[in-house]
Amino acid sequence: MPCGQIVNSPDKLLSKVYPNIQQNFKDQDWLSQRAILASRNGVVEKLNVTIQKQLPEQEYAYKSIDCIFNDDEAVQYPIEFLNSIDS
């Protein structure tokens, strides 16, 4: 899909960027040629959920942590600030 093309819905966007995702989702080369940029994490989350529902295999959720082991190696943003950036 050429950059700057307008679509009318998130579903149309996903079908343009990820056509036949049920057959192609395991192909790393195919996936590496596609991306959707969004301004907010909430938008990304909604698109991810929609895409995951289209995949034929079991869904897995991996948790992350919001702490660090070595303070000297981290960018110093308060945890509350980082956790507030979700939409």
C-alpha cells in the first residue's frame, strides 16, 4: 500500500497492509515489509487485538516489568509517568 493512501476504517487498513494474514503471518520476510504507524498506544493496542483475533493459532500474552536492576543503565523516567502513557 503506498504511503499516504486513505482508508475508511481500521478493518480496511488492516486488510490493505496485511492481506491474507491467516496464510502469511509465519513468513518473517512478508511481515518485515509491513508496518502501521500510530500516534497513540491505545490505537496500537486496538489494532493488535484485531489482528490477533484473525490468526488461527493460540494467543499468548507475555508480561513485562517496570523496574530495572541497575539504575546507572536506565533512562530516569518515573514509573508513574511511563505507566500513564497508554492512550
